[in-house]
Amino acid sequence: MEVLYKSTRSDAEPVSASKAILKGLADDGGLYVPVVIPALDRPVPDFARMNYKETAYEVMKLFLTDYTEEELKDCIDKAYDSKFDTEEIAPLHEADGAYYLELFHGATIAFKDMALSILPHLMITAARKNHEMREIVILTATSGDTGKAALAGFAGVKGTRIMVFYPKDGVSSIQERQMVTQTGDNTCVIGIRGNFDDAQTGVKKIFTDEALRAEMAERGYLFSSANSINIGRLVPQIVYYVYAYSRLLKMGRIREGEKINFVVPTGNFGNILAAYYAMQMGLPVNRLICASNSNKVLYDFFATGRYDRNREFILTCSPSMDILISSNLERLIYHIAGDDAGKNAALMRQLMTDGVYEISDEMKKKLDVFYGGFSGEEATEDAIQSLYMDEGYVIDPHTAVGRRVYDIYRQETQDDAVTVIASTASPFKFESTVLRALGKPVPWVCDGTGNTTAEQDLELAESLSRTAGVPVPEAIASLRGAKVRHTTVCEVSEMEEQVRAFLK
């Protein structure tokens, strides 16, 4: 069965998977969603006998139906190779009554590697399949991790250029250093004076500017995205939820058909939406626990059915979650509205004009599988410390948000279902925060406001290595002495001008 993709905002003609990946965002500003979510076509226990690559093929073939077996397997082989520092790709670590799905073993030590290692290959294959001769220009906004993972994936890839916008004072010093030292003549990194939502809105504005798109097409350029608004980012993320379940089966920790919980630290909603799609495919899921930091717009939404971005934007030590406009939530809204593009489009217009929308009671009933929770800064640091004291296991601030919310969930519900927490980044990306939480000497303060430098944080790598009992990742070690290549900072209003300058 061929799976086609349609916009969340109109009844425009559906497109193939490869065309949806090439375009990134629909012309009307909507996100591409599958017309039907395919069911797993093999019994779940079969996956327990597969490795990560085999699981990836069995899941992704159901969504990317216009890719041949040879094409898809080639993309998978190129993505999940020696750039990951563990053969398992996404290992499970058991600690303090939960299983941590370690998604940070790729080249940039964050979960974005899981999808952005394969997206360039999917995109180049899509261009070839659709006889697309224009140069693909990737425009991406990042709250910290997507930027470097996308840059690493597309750097040096023929027929592409990549441009990343990030909030100048809204990422950790290590995240910034990873981006601004990126090599490759086809890469460009721009800091903006604003927050992630400003960057994301600016990129979407460029995508939906018909005159600009037409002008760039004449000049031989095709805009696309590496954000999770691109369905080519979302589909690979479904894989690791199926894989995690299969590992628990293989280890004998669950029975066939037993429902489990997934806890997902959440900002732009793509990662937890992938878990929702896995559930819709037939994966046995009990609850999807959406963990927010102090920017708790999603927590409030699940509690009330009202989405309101009209609030203070808080800079935290889990910066990849410092988001008030969770773009991928639009896909979920579309689905719980009965796949009604008109209803969804009306709500998105309200969000754009008023900064708020409210869903109906009927739509709320379809959210029962979700549980929303949040963790403040102090509680997040406490979660890092307590897990280390009890188990000797060190986690980053984003994973700690998930841990803290899971503790709250257990206290409230007494639910003893087996639970997997998505561990979304290595603690080495947030060394000051982690060491401070562990009571280790840190001669400066990390309060999310950019008060530390990359040099200061890099000095702490060896200390964290000794504490965690793991070697310093190459992604961190290689930053020492790396030349800063990208220094431009601009206003949000100047983003289009920067795109034109990059493309000359």
C-alpha cells in the first residue's frame, strides 16, 4: 500500500513520501502527515530478533513507500555506521526503576543524530527519484541540538547547502561551539537576537513567501528543512521506540503485548509525536508522559486543552526545550480533529494572531494516552544528583526533566508499568550544570543565560569523565582548539537578507 502525505492546513492533493521530504513544509504552511498511519506488518516479537538497522528498515518501509528496498537500505547503512560509538545504536540502561533509552551515541551526542544521520541520504535519494536538478537549500532553526546534527549530516553533501539559525543567548556554550566551528563550504550558521520561537517563525516565513520561493527556484535553488517539521525527520524517530520495546522483550523484562510507558523530554513535540505514531502502528503503549521544563506550555495544554504562548520565555539549563511554539503539536491537533484540515488551520490562525487556541471537549478525549508534567530548575538538578547518588548514573538536564516528571507521575498514579525514559543528550553537552548538580567544584555559574564560555565548560570535561566513569566523547574532545568559522549575528528581521547573502 502506498502511503501519501497531505498538508495539515488544506485539502491540497497528497504527495509521495519523497516529495514531502524534499519540500519539508507544505506550500500553505502546513506540515505533511501520512494520509493513513500504517500498521506494523510483522508481529512485535519478530523485532526482538532484529538489530537496529533491520528494525529501521521494517518500520520506515511502511511510511516511505516510494523508496525501493535497495534505496532505503542504502540510506540506513550510510546513516547508522561507525559514527555511532556503540554497535547497538540506541542502548537501554536500567537505573532506579526505569530504563533509559540512550539516544546520544551519534556524532553530535544528542538524539537529533538518530534522524539527522539519515535525512541527507533520504533527501538526496528523493531528489534523484523526482529528477530534481536544483540545489537543495536546507533552512533550519534550532534550540540547540538540531543545528549541529543537521550541519554534521549535510556538510560536504553534493547538491546541498545548509543554513542554521539559533538564538544567540539561548543555547549552551558547548552547543554554540559545536555549531560555530562547523566546517564545510556549504554550511552557514547565524545567531539571531531573539529566542528559538523567533528563529522558527522566521524560517517558516521564508518558506511560505511565494515570491521568494519563485525567485529562488529561477536561480536554481529549492528550499527544504531539517527541522522535525520535515516528515523525513519524524519517521526515523519512530524506529527507536519500536526498538526499545523489542529490547525489553528480548531481555525478558516484559511479556508479549504488555503495555509500557514512554517518558519524553519535550520542546518542539516531534520526539513524543514519533512515540504516538509508534503506538498508532500497533506498539503496545500505556501512557506517553510529556515532560516540560519551566516553559510549561505543553503541560498547561494537556491539563486544560488551552494552548497559550502568551507568557514569559524562560531561559533554562535544558535549553533545547526552551520553546513556546511547539510546531509538531500541529500534527497531533490535526489528527484529534478527525484529520480535518479546516479545523486545524483555524486553530493555527488563532495561534498566529492571538497567541492562543482551545480545543473542543471531543478532541480532549482523544488525548487520554498523554500525561503532562513539568520540572523547575531546582527539581531538575535534584533529579541529576539523586540518580547519581543512588545508582552512579549521570544524566543531562533534559533527561533529568524526564526523570523528575516520571517521579511525579508515579506518585500521582501509582502506575507500575515498565517505563522507558528517552535520554536525549549526553551530560557532556551541559557539563557546568551537571557537575554543579552533583556538588562538584564549578568556579562559575550556569543559569541558562550564557554566563559560561565553551573554554570554561571544556575544562570540566575530564572532571565529568571521572565522575561519570565514561571517556570524554570525541564530539567534545574535538572542540578543543577548533577554529570558530561562523560569527554572524543578526536581527530576526534580517534573516531573509542573510539567506540571500549566503546564496549570493
